[in-house]
Amino acid sequence: MTIATPRVWVLNGPNLNLLGQREPHIYGYESLQNIEQNLIQHGQTMGLNVQCFQSNHEGQFIDHIHRATAEDVRYFIINAGAYTHTSIAIRDALVGVKVPYLEVHLSNIYAREAFRHHSHLSANAQAVVCGMGSAGYFYALDFIKKNLA
Ligand code: DQA
């Protein structure tokens, strides 16, 4: 019997496709494509099947989250961008599919504008990483590997 490689989905929300160009003093100079490629490679070295998704549309983001059950996804790493602070619908989708998740933000949302201080996703996240730039995604992946071991 072969044991399937655990599948981890990295979900990025609105405007994260602009990483590298968008407010680089806050979000860094690395593109999302580069981060995603490195996450996939890092996952391979640890025996994790990392698959990445980005959308600027709340409904598409939710539809994708719903697909996780059929796809046997073991974990999400999610940066919902500004939807973090506004979307009860994404919060409900995450709770609905019952896939454990880690919330990641490149910037330290608590050191920024007051409207970024509340996250609708944090209360149900297994952990939250913020303010570590793109390294936060990799720490999250390492944590998942340890947790699945
Ligand atoms: C972000 C922080 C959010 O407040 C912002 O809307 C983003 C990116 C981050 O990664 O730091 O789009 O999630």
C-alpha cells in the first residue's frame, strides 16, 4: 500500500498577485510566483504536496476552499489579504470544511492601521504568523510537517 503524500494548499487572497511591485517597503520585493515555486520545492524536500492558489475574488476563493474536502487536503496556509479583516464568508467556509489552517501575513498587521488589527480568521486558526515577510509561509510549512509527523 502506498501512503499518499499529504496535500497542503497555500491560499493567497486579493492583491497578493502584485507582490514584488505592491508597496515593497511593506511586503517585500519577491514575487508571489517566486514564493510559490520555493514553497512547492520546500514541500517536496519534506514529503509534502504543496499546491498554490491565488484569487482576487471572494466567491472564487470560497469555491476553492470548498473543493478541499474532495481533494483530501490536510492543511491550508492562508493569507486572505484584506478579506482577513472583512470576510465572515471566508471564515465560515474555513470552519465549514474543517481543514486545519495557519494564517499568514507578510506584514505585522498589529503594527499597522487599526482596521487591520482584527482578523475574522484568527480565532479558528491553529496558529498565526505575521510580520516575518515571505519567511512566514515557510515557517508555517515547517510547522505543518512537524504536526503531520
Ligand atoms: C496582508 C495584510 C493585509 O492587511 C493586507 O490587506 C494584505 C496583505 C499581509 O500579508 O501582510 O493584502 O495580509
